[in-house]
Amino acid sequence: MNNQDNNAIHTRLDTATQIIREAGALGLSYFRQLATLDIETKSNGQDVVSIADQKVEKLLRERVSAAYPDDDFLGEEYGLNEGSSGFTWVVDPIDGTSCFIHGQRSWCVAIALVHAARTVAGLIYDPNADELFSAIEGEGARLNGEPISVDLHTDLEHGLTSIGANYRVEPHLISGFIHELLQTGGMFVRSGSGALSLAHVACGRLAAYYEPHMNAWDCIAAQCIIREAGGWTNDFFAEGSLTDGAPVIGCAPQLREPILALISKVAGATS
């Protein structure tokens, strides 16, 4: 990466840090008045969108467009606006909408910056906890400005593995993975926000996260943060794209082979 690109990434991250806090505050204002929200169903009862998702994404689009009008912008709710700069902002205005609309605090705002088919920066903001996870490729990961690391000493038996599920995933892939994990003596949790769960891997609260299919806006920001925190993730862009989802794994590096072995065992049992 040349100095010009590096400077461009840093200036964009500075801008994104301000924007994501503003977006989180807007999301939190809607969260505090859930009874007034309009909710729409997309594909099924668990695939929903609220006015909060739409308003937060519109705010993000407006702020980014004003600062960097030549950048691409891809959001979950309103799709892709193409630019010419070579930078793409990938945004989930509220990751964990089902939790959000049911009054659960497991939701966040996610922003990734992509350049040359790589996620070069990521931000995850949890407004309920006022926690901002951030990373720039090659410069480490931080939580509210302080360096963070994955848990380099845990294993599947002693750590917590978070599992993601959605309507696009065959149920047996989830139940099979949970069965194999429990057979090893491990334990699973599910929070409802994949982006936030991945961020918790980055700071060592969780040992690993696995979901058989996620969209780019749900995961690539947090995967960047995990890698910069010393963890391992699968290569999302090798298996998917900005518009097509892919399996997602994020974990402490020593759990890479054990996690892959469980996934392989489930795939072999169901093929």
C-alpha cells in the first residue's frame, strides 16, 4: 500500500469514527421508543427491517457522500451506489435487527472500508455499551482507543463459541455443529448480532464465531478487527463477494484447525 492510499484510509477512518457514533446515537434514540417503530417483514418473520434501520443508513449515506462523494457505498437496506475512487464503504446500519425490535441490546452499527478487494479498515459500534471496536489493516485493533487481542490461551473446551443462524442456512448445519461442539466438551452461545459477536472474539470475550452464511455488511468489518487483534478468519472474498454471502469463521489462531475440523465433520455427516 502506498503512502497516498494509507493517508486516504486514515482520513476515512477518522471520518467514519465520527459518523458511526452519530449513527449509533440515532439508532439508540429509536431503540428507546420501540413501541412507535414501523416494522416490515422481508423474506420471513426473522428477516425484518425497521424505520430505524432505514433512517440510520440514510444518515450514514448522507455523511459519507458529503465527505467522499467519489466513494462507492454499499448498505444493507438501499444497496450499492457506485463511485470512482476505488474505495467502497460497506455498512450495516443495525446488525441484529430482530434483537433490536424485541428490546434486546445485542445490536450494533458496522462500517467496513474496502480497497483493492481487501477490507482495509473496520469499525463496530455498540451504542448500548458505548464500545467502539476499530482496526486498520496492519496497525492492530482497538476498543475505545486501547489495544485489544484475541484470547491466545483458550481452547474449545474452556472458551465460548458463538454460533450464527439465519433463514438461508439449513437447520441441520447449525444443529450438527452445536452437537459436535458439545461432544468436544465445548459450549455455545448465540447473541443475535454476528458483527458484535465477531467483535467480542477480537477482544477475547469469545473464543470463536461461526456462521455458515453471512452477507458482507454483517461481517467483513469485524473480521478485519479480529485479524488485527491477532486472530484468524476465513477469506470472505475468496468464498463470496460484496453482493453474495459466504461462510464466516473468526477465532483465536489456535482454534483454526479444531473449528475447521468440526465444520468438516458436519459436512461429511450430511453429504
